[in-house]
Amino acid sequence: MTQAALSLLWTLLALLPSPHLQESLKALLLLLLHGHGKARPQHSQVKSPSALSRFLNRYPWPTRALIRLARKEAEKALDRARKKKGPKPRLLVVLDLVTLEKRGRFQALPLSFFHGKWGLHLVVLYLVYGDLRIPWAYRLWRGKGEKALSRLALSLLASLPPWMRRAFRIRVAADAAFGTTWFLFGVKRLGFEAVVGMRRDRRLRGGGGLGTSGGRGAGSTFGGFPSRSGWPGTATPCPKGAGSGGTWWPPFPPRPGRRSLGERGGLP
């Protein structure tokens, strides 16, 4: 672990109000850092599963303070890693839908089924630059009948801080769960580039489906955006599933004389 990571760890631990909570956080971080597919409370050799469950579900601890501190350190890490000369480097902003599976019913949690999974559904935004992989923000999706996934994703993108927009060219990567014209136009109006997966059964402006638009690399138009059928993001890494039918590129800046939605503080 680097000196910067150790410094961040001790600062995070100092925010927790008791030694018991500090030990629980260290046990969780140890599980995540070791990986090996065993990041579950029952695999901890330091704390019992019930103690870690109480830490996550019952005990009060300063969540917002921890998030603010982690984001500040992420800003410093990105600033150290980015190129200071030449054109703006590109920052990949990845959107993903993650389900935290639960068993049973919890009155305080908006649990629902999605794709056969019962639990909490989160739209997660994380940053990719070089070797850095940084979780940045999330929104809770309450299931079908609630606010659309694409709208939640756009609210996350609109909340990216001004320093990030000034320092980087932002390219958004998302899978087919976010493949709507509303999302594509929203990304365009924010002034970002995008690589978005599409289902093969989506209809094209000229008629027919995406799956019948021609061979690999054949051009077509969806909602006014150029596309390349069957290219799962050749030049830019895409999240798993982004190549489910086509990849859409709307790298259009705001019209001259108008500020982007990000500069105005969000979507209308």
C-alpha cells in the first residue's frame, strides 16, 4: 500500500467515533482489498458476520464526511496522474447498474425485483484514468414504475464537479440499460462524448432493426446519432454488455454561444 493510501486509511479511521467501528471498517476494507471473490462478511477472519452487518445497517457513522474526504483524495490522485501539457486528457466515466441482493423484507429499504434479482438497485458512476478506478457517486433506483434509469444517470453526470470538466475531456461509457434517445441527447447537451450499448432489437430511423442494419461496422442512424453496428467500443473500454448490438457515439459539443448544461448546473 502506498504512503498516500495509508494516509487516507488512517484519516478515514479517525472519523469513526469508536474503536469498535474502526475495527469493523478495517475488516471490510481488508475483505475488499484481498478480493479473490470473497468480499462477504462471513469470509472475514477478524470480525463476525453479525458485527459487520450491524456496522453496515444499524450503527451511525459519518457517511457524508467519509465520502467528502474520499472524493478530495480522488481529486488529488487524478491531478497527480493527468498530463499537464498538451491537449486535455480523456477521463472515462462509466455508468453501471448494480444490484445488492437481499433476502427477506426490510421495511426501511425500497427492495424490488429486477432481472430476477431481489434487492437494492444502484446506478453507480465510477471514473477510469490510466490505472485508476475510482467509485464516485450513485443513485438509488426504486424499480419499475419509478424514475427511469436514464434520468438517474443524467442526474449523476450533471453533478460532476467543475474542476473535473476543466481538467479532462469526459467520455461516458454505459451499457444497454441506459440506451435511450433521452439519455443520448442528455449526454450531448452536457457537452460530453459517449459510448453506449444498444439492444439488437432497437428500431432505426430509416426502418428495420439494429440487428439487421448490415455487417459488422455497418453505419446506421438512431435518433439522429451516427452508429456502428456490432462495434463494442473499439477505441474506448466499455462496460460488460456494451457490445450487445451496437455502439453509439454522440461527441457533439454545445452550440456556439451557449453554455452546456453542466456549466449551468444541471438538466432543465
